[in-house]
Amino acid sequence: MKAAIHVGKERVEVREVSTPSLEKGECLVEVEACGICGSDRWWLSGDLTRDIQGHEISGTIAAVGEEVERWQVGDRVVVYAVIGCGECGPCKQGMDPYCLQGPKSVCGGFAEYTKVKERSLLPLDPSVDFVTGCLLTDNVGTPMRALARGKIPAGGVVAVWGLGPLGLVAVQGAKILGAGKVVALDPVPKRREVARSLGADIVLNPSSEDFENVVLRATGGYGVDLSLCTVRDDGVAEKAASIVRRNGWFVRRRIRDLRFWGLVLHEVGLCCKRGTCKKRAHQAWAYRHAHLPA
Ligand SMILES: [Zn+2]
Ligand SMILES: [Zn+2]
């Protein structure tokens, strides 16, 4: 089969390689489409070689190995890009990224065929074409999960920083998850135009427009309920964090302050608090009356 092989820094060559042979529990997928993720580009620009890249894969099952139970030749599938041991508690709940044995990433999509474990596969509905399908697990799944990880109150205001592929999904996803208003920010006019066409209510160029005032006006002076930053630049992230209302959510994949790296790695919610509030004080009062002697 043909495959795009990473042969060194910024160098990929299409070469003839042998088609993978299957082991127990594996399926051979004929690749129909494979997205190019930001992480593929970082990998490509580095010195490390990981043979065949590509983890946003859709395709058709071409062969099944021994003990494969759920799939047949001809099934349309997408490949979920992270796989765990399949045995531990998180894996059994379908949360492979939290595998206690250490999750592994699946790649090999820049080739005519790739082999994957049975449990890495998800069915692709016939109504969804392969190119759209290959984007579902990562390009769509990542921003949707980031938004869901924060909390969007019904009718709330969400800001999306960076309107690349992830940000444009987030604009639509925020509405799906209940946002009443989406503010989309990016210096590139074309991207802002697309965001507008996908449902963004306010589009801004954060480099040249007074985004803070616009956001304050749009939120009654409070700031947004959730600010999602898809941009790697720490300066942009600071701006993105600056417009969140009190008790709101700032969501970003990367926080480079290494003191918090452990929390980031385990997706522990980082919550800042100052003192109590009426609701919690009332709760404590009610608890005292119910449980403690006067
Ligand atoms: Zn990716
Ligand atoms: Zn596991």
C-alpha cells in the first residue's frame, strides 16, 4: 500500500510499505479520509519521526482479525484517536483518555490502510460523508468537550477566541449547548465572516477593536459566562481570561504554568473562590439546625 511517511523535519514522502497484518481483536480499515490536525503539523516540524501520522480517520472495514465481534467487512467507521487498556475502570466506562495504564494515541491514517483495535472504532452513519466523518472525533469532539467541561447557563454568553477549525466548531457548539449569544474573536476578516455565517452574534477583531467594552455592553457589564481560548499564544489567552464574569469559566487546553501542570494533565477543574455566598451560608445554617444540638 502507499503511505505518507514522515522522514525528517518538514519532510514527508509517499512510499510503498507493507499493508499491516492483523492480530487478535484488530480490524483493517481502508482509509477514505484523514484530517490534518494541528498536532500533525507540530510533529512534522520536529525531528522526531513517528512513521505514519494521521489520527482523524474515517473509512471502511476491509478485514477483521480473530475475535472481532462487533464489525464486519464493509462497515463504515470512524477511528477514535485515543485508546486505553480496555480493562481498567475508566476504560470500562468508555473514558479511554483516563486509562490507568496510560492511554495511547492511534495514528496511521495517512495511508491507504490502517489497523486499529476493535474498540477504537465507532460507526459512521450512512447520512454522513467520509470527509465530514473524519472530523467528528477530534476536530468536533475536542471543542464540544471543552465547552461542556465549563458550564454554559441557559441563554448565557460565550466568547470564542481563535476562529480556526476548532473555534468555528465551538461557535456552533456553544449555541447547541444553550448559549444565547456567542462573541467570536479573530484578527482574520474571512474567519470572522465564516463565524458570522455559522451563528456568531458579535464578531470582533481583538487586535484593533475595543473588545472589552463591546463585551461589557453585551453582557450588562458582567463579562461572559464562558470564554474558550483555542489560541496557543499566552497573550491572547490573558485577554480571553480578562473578559470572564465573576464565577464564570475560562477554558483553555494549555496552561503553561508548570506549577499547575499536574492539574492540567488530569483535567482537574481549577476553581478560584473568595469567601462564601448567601446560598452556601443558608445551606450551612439549615444543616446546623437539622443535625446539631442547640
Ligand atoms: Zn488531533
Ligand atoms: Zn484502561
